[in-house]
Amino acid sequence: METLDLDEAAIFLKMNPEVLRRKAKLNQVPARKTGRRWIFLDEHLAEWLKGDYPTQRRELRVVDTKKEYKQKCQSTNAVKTKRGGFNSLHQTADEYNKLLGLE
């Protein structure tokens, strides 16, 4: 087991030292800060690269597609179609006049 400073660890990971510093500060890379310096263990970095360290991952969101197809756009009266587009429900001038009682 060998200890590495920030620059050595960056070379080991083939990463920019500033990016590595930010990742270490956010606990995204196994490291410890001793005084003003970041210290890395080569074994821990190798394990991290292999994916043995747990990382935060986004979960997949399950969508009820039948419900999504019926969803209406909030800014218009368009209805979402099964193919992902929208069908506009435009009314003609005659229909508007009829609804307003202008005929």
C-alpha cells in the first residue's frame, strides 16, 4: 500500500488534479485531508476504479404509459398522443361564435 499526494493520484487516475480535488472534497473519491494536503491510497483508488466503492446513482423512474398518454398539456388544450406528439384541439371561428352566442 502506497500513499499518493494529489498530483500523484491524478496521474494514477489519468485525471486533472483540480477535478480530483473537487471529487475528493465531495467524497466522490476515497481520500483523506491531512492538514492542507489530500492523501490517497493507491489500493483504495484501484478499488474505486473497479467499482467496489458504493456511489450515488440515479434511480430509474417507472412511468405508467397509459396515464401519460391521457395527460393534457397545461398551457394549451392539446392532448398527448400515443406516439409522443400532441394533437391540437383547435376550434374554428364558427364554433367560438356559437359558444359565445354571437350567431
